[in-house]
Amino acid sequence: MAAPDDRPIDVFEFLNPLDTRTLAETFQSHRPTRHVCIDGLLKPEFARAVAAAYPSYEDAQKVGRQFDWVNEDVKVQITDAERFAEPVAKLHRVLSSPAFLDALSEISGIPKLLADPKLDGGGIQVMGPQGHLDVHVDFNMNPARVMHRRLNLILYLSDGWQDDWGGEFELWDPPVKRCLGVWTPRFNRAVLFNTTTESFHGVRGVACPPGITRNSFAGFYYTTDPPPDWDGEFHDTIYKPRPGEWWKGFVRMPVERVQRYTMRRLRRVKRALLD
């Protein structure tokens, strides 16, 4: 695993040139969720090095958080950068660098962006066969550090991924009645979109063969100032069923919410009794 490295880094050794003006025009042209797809974000040799350093699903399970929920299943997330292999740790530094943050500000029009060093909810994402992520909007702020979440960047790192293996990224309208866009998780493709109360997105079911994983790296970006339309309230991740997912939306999702709430309450009671 990589040791922390605070030395300055020339990010353009690892990134392909970014036409921020054209990317900004595309990003700003979309509503309600501003977004842009960037193919070939990383230089090819660096992208291959990062992909080769990704853990297998079984190795990721040993050090990460595994999801086996109704809304998010057959997925492992690793947010502790000290557990990243050296090429992945370097990727984290590149995507958190002042130069890259400046580029994201030029594209998004959001000034003074901050990267999250703790990668809460982000970092390494590994999904196995039958994995999925239902349509949702993300939590809107980090209350502990009083930072407002403004942008998501998802970078796909499965070299050789085939279209018929599924796992497409989706953007939806706020009522989750109409899918606004679909992107295959093509190797070295990144999708950048703003985080709002309307930015519903999800991942279609993964149908890759056993032993293959859908790999991505998620970077989330914040500001200390709230967005102009902030209502003053914190909200956690909010899931909605896709059209036709009646049983999941009206039965399975509410039942699991009650179960998870009860488990959280029991853990708090247990901690209080032990203190």
C-alpha cells in the first residue's frame, strides 16, 4: 500500500490536455443536471497502470466496505487512501490537485472547489457480477466539516470492458420518469456532473462474467459556501425506484429503510450502555 506523499505533482504528466472552454459549454448546456463526458481523461500509460493496480473483488472485501442492500449490491468501496496501491494513490493526488480543481472550476463555473481528502462515499469502487446501484441523489453536504457537495467525477477503469456487460451510468429527471442519458463504463472515460437535489443518477445491472469487475474511481468536490439554491437543510442519499420497479419502490425499499434505521438506533443504544 502507498505511504502518504505530499510532494508537489505535475498533474499534466498524467492527464491528457483538457479543452476547458468546450467542456464548459457542454456542461452548462444540459438541464436539469449539468454534465459532461470526458473520454480519455488520463494518459493511456497512466490509465493502464491505475487499472492494473486495482484490487480483485475478494481483495477489496478485505479492506473496504461491502454493500449488500436493496438499492446497492455486490459492490465494495475503499475510501482510505493509505490502502491504495501506489498508482491509485497517485490518481487520488492528481484528481485532488490545485491544477485539476482549477480546471473543474473552469468547466463547472463553480469557484473555490475543494477535494475531499477522506473520500467520504468515494474512492475505489468495485462492482461484481449482478451488482447494481439504484437511482438516487447524493448527500448534499459534509456536516462535520461544513462543506457543501457540488460536483461528482466518476472515472471508469475496467480495461477491456464490453458493452454487453451492462453497468451503464444513467442520469434521470427529478421525478425519475425519464432517463436523460446513458453512458457505458468505457475504459478511461469520466463523467462529471453537478450535485443538486435534482441530479438523480444510477448504475444499471452488471452482467460481466465471473472474475471480472466493473471498476471506477469517484471524486467528490465541495465548497465552503452553500450553493445559491440551498434550502438550509442537510439530506442524506435519497433513492427512487425506476419506472416499473413498483415492488422495490413500495415494499422492499421502505422495509429496508426501517431495518437500517432500527439497526442504527440499536447501535447507538449499545454504545451508550458501554460508555
